[in-house]
Amino acid sequence: MLTNPLIIATVAGLLVKASGLTVPQTATTFLAHLGNDSLAMGLLCIGAGLRLHDFRDHLALITTSVVCRLLAVPAIAWGAVTLAGLDPVEAGGAVPFSARVVTILFAALPTAQSCYVMTASMKGDAPSVANVTTAQTLAAMATLPFWISTVLIGLSPIAG
């Protein structure tokens, strides 16, 4: 865990913030550009890591991850939000159901592309993660509109 690049970067950022040091503007600008480009670079890495023949070999893993991540997790989030019964102020929302909607929709998002980058850097099964990430992203094109419409209808003031 100590060699995980995300952990190292997080700890380094916290130490710099806690120390009160100011980061030079040149470094801030460079790091901002690097951060903005990281999504595109991660997606390029995922594309390079795809192994289409692995889709058949890992179909059960891919199917399970898509169903769990894109259908079960948002449903569980909906249940947790409902059971918690947080009012909008406690949950941080300005509109009566906005915090609940945001919580459920964040739960409905596919796996982040940084999962592939971290798996590859940690010497894990990067091709399988590339396939899972790709499948979830493609499936999310159908599940996100479903969750958006379901959540907005189910949590609207009219629906009660």
C-alpha cells in the first residue's frame, strides 16, 4: 500500500498543505495542466490495454461488475439515502431532493479510469481492468439515463 501512487500523491499533498508552504506558480500551472490531461492519458492507456479476446475469457467478471456497479450500487445508495432520511440542509443540497439525486447518480457512475492506471502500476491484471472499465462505460450509456429518469421521478415532490 505504501507504494501505491495515489496514496503517495495524497500524502504528499496533505503534507504540503499542512506545512503551509506555498507552491510556486510555475509548478501550480504545470500540475494543473498535467491534471487536466490525466483523464485523456488514462483513456489512451485503457485503449492500449484492451484485449478483445479477453472479453470472452472474462465475460462473467465483466457482466458481474457491470450489474453490481451500475445497477446494484445505485439501488443500495437509494436505500441508504432513504433510510438515512437526511434533510436537504444536512445533506448539502439547496433543492429539497438534490442531495439525494446527486448521491444516487454518483453511485451510478462507472468505474473511474484511474482504476486501470493504478492496477497497471501495481502490476495487477490491467487488461481485465481495461475490459471491465470499457464495458462499464459503454453500459453506463444505457443505465445513467435510466437512473436519472428513475431518480427524478421517484424523488420528485409530486411522487412524495
